[in-house]
Amino acid sequence: MHAMAADRTPDLTGSWLPIATEATGWSPQPMPLTSAGASVLAAYDPNRNDSALFCMPLGTPRNTLVTTPVPLEILQTSKQITFIFEGRGDVRRIFLDGRSHPEDPIANWAGHSVGKWRGNTLEVDTVAMTEESLVDGSGLRHSEQMQVSETFELARQNDGDRLRLTLTITDPSTLTKPIETTRVFRRIPHAEPAETAAYCLMDQWRQYLEQHNRDLGRQLRATGPDHLEGEP
Amino acid sequence: MKRSLIAFTSALLCANAAFALDISGVWMPTAIGPTGERNRAWPATPPFRPEALAQLEEYRANYNAVEDDAGRSCLPYGMPVQMLGTAQYPLEVIETDGRITVLFELHNDARRIHLDTKAHPAGLLPTFMGHSIGYWQDDQLHVETVAVRSGGMPRPHGPRMKLTEVYRGIDGGESGPMLELMMTLDDPDFYTEPFTMRQYFRRYDGLQMGEYFCSEDLWRLNYDNIDGEIPWR
């Protein structure tokens, strides 16, 4: 009924959990930062720059680099691989239908990803990621010229499947040469998702609305309701 | 007169002809069906129980536009309204072994329908989307959903709500292939009897799903001067 991957292609469909102890740091070290890259890293302020604190997505590549035990759900068809990250509700689509990146893509949080299979390994190339996102939780930033190359290799072990990710970043604005890191995920039984992203919004948005209501009230008293046309 | 009536009727039948449904892909909700008739989504006068109607009237009397609209508070609409919107936000259906996943552009929501499960597990925690199981029969997808988080004013439901959905492909004529959803809501806590709603979707092949993050305003309040912070801009 549905589009199955060809017989020899591994099927990544399922739920995966990162194994924190098998994650590696960036190499080479020290980080080959440009002076601009070093200055934005030094200026990093988690209270302002960390999208996760505002219930926004992590964006690519930070979403695949997370090592906290939050499931990554993968849906694989012959034309597309879809990642759903449970924590923030990030969704990434990796197009396998042979398309290229758009000529003048509009940057967003997930970026534009195309991929192809080489044996047991899925190779993914991603461009057009917004500069508002961080590369990882350390506060490392990037420009819109950043290119992310990932290989996802399926390894079958006696104690279950592993997915080995090698992730390489090229960004002339922040890095003098490419940097690389690795992650390992283990396959877990599918569990009904906890809709955690929604609950993030519930807490954070409530606080915002309370402030917003106070502001609206002040505005109403000062100017009358006519100025509130179209207010959220 | 009679002949044209027959022609009109057969055109109607033809336009509504069911066909083998390939549900995978991008769909856009639409308020207008294949022959120009409107959706019958949420009914104007659902068969409320008297106490439910009293709750609704209280909700309306105290309505706060900023706090009480699910969309404005950035929460998912959840079922059943999740499938009944007519705003122009697409959804993507992905079919994998034993499962149908629906990704909504609006609010970046996801819904999962288990085709490899015959019964709902016991002890489910209520969620916005609930727990859905389904099966294919005669090219129609049948889905049953329970364990939906109570609430949903002004289209309320309680903890015992059961939703039954039937999806079928129809020929939308000039609109191309369409998806018809018939959804029956059965909730003894809020309604005196089950009622059925209808929603149409148009196929939008090639449309790339966008991103939608409701808390973007919140983010912008704290982070509105990216140009000033980035040396290479």
C-alpha cells in the first residue's frame, strides 16, 4: 500500500534514542573559529539566544545533536525521510526524490535537506538554516552559508540496532575549516508521544499572555479600544 | 427538462465517484466540496445536553479573546477540531508500515494513527490528539480515536468522547483528487446523541510544507535585533 524502500535499503522507520555516553565533541580542537565566529560565541547569552527557552525549535543541526534522552522518530518512504523530534516538535524532511536544493532558498529552522542512500548509509546535505538557530547547546552560532553534511549508518548489533551519525559543518563566516562530531542512537519500541512541545507552550505562553494582557489593559485605558484592531 | 436533470444528476454522481485512495502526500482543507456544496464541519446547533449548553453559555459570557482562543494561546486545537479547520494550512500524510502519520503545518502538530493495533491500550493518558487506531476497508480508511484531552470550548468534549472517522478519495473534477472525511462524534457527557461532520481536502502535490511556530512573537520580544548582533551581516 505504501511506498516501501527497496529491499536492500535499510529501513530507519521507528523510534530512536541518543546515547549520551557515545557522543563525541567537535574536532579538530581547539575550534577553528574565525574572529567573527569567536566574537558571537563569546557574546552568547542563553537567556536571549537559546530558542529552546522560548518554545521555538532547535533547528538543524542542533536537533540531531541533542544527547538528552528524548526520542527521535523516523518515518522512511522511498521519496522522503522525515524526522520528528519529540522534545520541541521539530520536523525535518529529507528529500530522496533526486531534487536539488532550490537556487535561492529561504532560510528556516530545519533548512533544506536532500539525501541519498549509499549502501547502509544515508547521506544528507542541508543548506538554508536561519541564523537565529544555534549549532549546539554551547552557543555556537552560524551564518546562512553554513552547510551541514550528515551520514546516518545503520548498524545491527546483538543488543539491537544502532544509528551512527557523523555530522560535518562548513561555514566560512564562523569556521576556518570544517568541524565534525558523531552521535549514536539506539532503536527503541515506539511509545505514544507525550506532546511535550505543546506543554512547553502552555507554560511559557501563559506568562507571555499575562504580560500581554496587562499591556493591552494599559493600552486600552490610555487610548481606547480603537487602536487594538487586529491585535493578537 | 427531464433530460438535463438526469445529466445533472449523473454529473453529480460522476463527480462524487470514489476511487482508490492514495492518502500519502500533501492535502489542503477546503470549505467547498467537489460539486460546490459546503462542508458540514462543526454543526451550528449540536445536540448539547442541557448542562453542557449551560457550560457553553458561561464560557461565552466570560470569553476573553486573548486567553480563550486555543490558537491564540499557542496550544494545539487537538481532536476533533484538528481535522476540521478550513484555514489554508496544509497537512502531510505519511504512510509507513502499520502506521499513518499526519503532520500539520498549523502549529507544527503531529497525529499518529496505528494500523497495526487492534485495540486501544488501557490506561492511556489523555492528549490533544488522542489515541487513534485504524484499518483500510474497500479503499476507505477507518479510524477510531479515544483518550482526547477534555476541553475544546466552544466545541467541548469530555473524557469519554469517541471519534470515528472514514476517509475516502473522491474525484473533485477540476479540483483534482479530493479527500472526504466523515467524522462521527460520540460523547455522552456533552451530547444527547452522536453526530456526523464532513470535511473536504484537496490534493496539493508538490507543495512544500512550511514551518509554523506559534511562539515566534515571544521569541521576537526577546530577540529583535539579530542584525546588530551578527558581525558578518
